[in-house]
Amino acid sequence: MAPGLVCATCGSRFVPDSPRLECTCGGLLDVVLGPEASAPDLRERFDRRRRGGEGGRDFESGVWRYRELVLPGSGPTVSHPEGNTPLYRRAAIGAWVGLDDLALKHEGENPSGSFKDRGMTVAVTQAVRRGATAVACASTGNTSASMAAYAAQAGLPALVFVPRGKVAAGKLAQALAYGARTLLVRGDFDTCLRLARESADKLGVTLLNSINPWRIEGQKTIVLEMLQQRDWEPPDWIVVPAGNLGNTAAFGKALLEARDFGLIRRLPRLAAIQAVGASPFYKSFRSGFRRRYRVKAETVATAIRIGDPASYDRAVRSIRETEGVVAAVRDAEILEAKAVVDAAGIGCEPASAAAVAGARQLVRSGRIARGDSVVAVLTGHLLKDPQAVLDFHRRPGRRANPPREIAARLAEVEKVLRGLAR
Ligand code: F0G
């Protein structure tokens, strides 16, 4: 297929530089890669760049290192740089999940503290190339924090739509600090996204939500970088939290391309994990994807508090083509998983912990075998949602670690220390 944009729903084609984000049928558009992607020495190129053996500031980025599969061409990029996130292994987390071979790809260690930076560097670069005058997004928090940072770097005005009262403190603080005009919308995320899409249509701002196909192209590099860190040996499973389904869509696309362009020989299976109170995709999966559901969402994991996911069609394809599964976990399971990840000294935000809770559920139900190799993606940093941490540790509970107030006397410290030594 020639390079361009193709509708994920009806297959219509558009030129690569088309400013459209949607097909005339309302479907979302996917990027079809150009001939650069079929270079026979792709792996060697990527490995050389990762070792620092190919000059150019861009290749310091864990996104632009894979340029042929992301946004070919040699124009300037708006890069922090981003990516290069670690794969952690911690025995305590593996034991809790029930796996010997569990690795955690910590996307919270990106510059703005979430995986969104990977998509944003590409979408903002493309927006600048097309002469955008302002950018906008609806967000549960992380997209807005990331867009605000990259827009500031590019010198573009940024407009953010977030659900009032439902965005974690760290994320809201970032959007304000990086200088985005931040609108607290009286409505949920799904309402914010409708308003942002309408504003893009009618007011000429460039929409940077993951319905923008260039966001998906950047987010593919979570998978590409993980595969490279494993010397191109795929795990059996990749587990990812799922809200608006941009990542689920991106991961499937990345895996199919990695196989088609010769980077890997076998496909891992994808497991997308939702919160029970925000699980329209899980409901659809249970119906064999015969029906699309829309729900009113509620969950402690505000990042994935989404009832009508935009990338639904693309995500269905990802699950089907990787023989994947979708699961849903309760808020209590999310918070327990988070406490386990946090107490191992790694830490993540609640939505990220859904992936770990989901992996545990799938092991317990036998879907994932105990001997399987599994990579779970931690999507956001612990400090994104400090209130969730404080609430958890101030309430009584087995894993709670409440703060203690003391008088400023050594005897009091000694008493505490004796308690710790036990
Ligand atoms: N984890 C975190 C920390 C997120 O911020 C998000 C999405 C997800 C998981 C789900 O990813 O939408 O690709 O399925 N956050 C968006 C935002 C919606 O606005 O920041 P998804």
C-alpha cells in the first residue's frame, strides 16, 4: 500500500499530509507507512542508534530512534527528548501477581511523567510542520500535561479541556505551570472530548487527542523500545491499562508492523485492562465485539474514567489480531496493586496499577500461565496523583502506612524506631 492515511472503519484513503483527523464516514484514520519502513536493515539501524553509534540529537529520543516507523523525513522535531524508559523487575511484584517473569515498562519516567510524551512529540512536530497556530486537547489529565509542555517548547498557544474536579492534582498543576489555557468543563471526559472536537472543527485549532493519528505513531514506540530492550525477543503477553484506547490501538499497530517489517517473528498477545466502573470495552469484548457499549464512567483511577472510548474500532482490531483479551478490575484491586508497586520502591499512578491488577487476575483465572513472560506497562508516575496516595495511607488497611505526628522529643523517635525493628 502507498503511504497515506487510511480509515480504520471503512478503508477510505487520504494523502499523507491531509489535515483530516476523521474520514467522511466518521471513522478515525491510521497512518500507512512509506517505503522507509521496509528497509532491510531496520533492526541494525535501531540498534546502532541506541548504542549512540549514529549521530544526531534526535536519536537520543526513544521515539525518534525509530523514525522510519514513526514519521519519516528529516525535518526538525519538537523533542524533549523522551522515551528511554526502564524495564523493571522486582521479585515482590512478580510474587504478588503470580509470575516468575514479569517486567514493568515504566512510562511514568518520561519527561512529563506519562507515556503521553511519546505521542505528543510526534503530533506536535507534525502540527508545526503543517503550520498549526494553536493546539487543543480534552484530557483526564496526562494528555493535557504533556501537550502543555510540548506546546510551550514549540511556542504554540495551547487550550486544554478537563472534567472539573476529576483531574489529579499533579496533572492539573502541570498544565497550569507549562502555560496552557486550562478550561475546567462542567462534564465528564467524554463531554470534554466532544467539545474539543467541535472546537477543532469550527475554530481551526489543531486537535492533539489520540484520535490524531500521529499520536498513535509515537505511542507505538513503547512497544518498539520494549522489544529492543529484550533484543527483539517478544514476551508472551503485554498488559496495558485501557481508557480511551489509544494505547491499545497503538500497541496492536506496532506489533503487526514489527512483524511485517521483520523486527520480530511472533506476536505477543495483548491484554487491555479497564476499571470495572469504566469498562465499556470489556463489555464489548464479552459480547465478542458484536456490540459497542457506552457507559457513565466512575473509578478511583481518574486517568481511565472514560465511558465512550474514541479509538474503539482500532482497539478491537488490536485485540483480534493479537488474539488478545480484555479484563476489568475493581477499584480495590487497583489500589492494592498500586500499594504493591509503590512499596517496591517503583511507584505509579492508579490507572497504571490497573495493568498489574489485571495481570494478577488473568494469572489467577489461568488465562496467563504462571510460566509466561509478561510485560506490564506502567503508564504514569506516582506523583501524578498524590491525593490518591494520601487517602489510601490515611485509611485503615493492611498495606496502609499512615504518617505519625510526634512531639519534638528523642524519646518519641526511639519509641517509633523500636516499633519498626520488630
Ligand atoms: N494510563 C494513564 C496514566 C493515562 O493517563 C491514560 C489515558 C491511560 C492509562 C489510558 O490510555 O486512553 O490510550 O487507553 N489518559 C488520557 C488523558 C485519556 O487524557 O490523559 P488510553
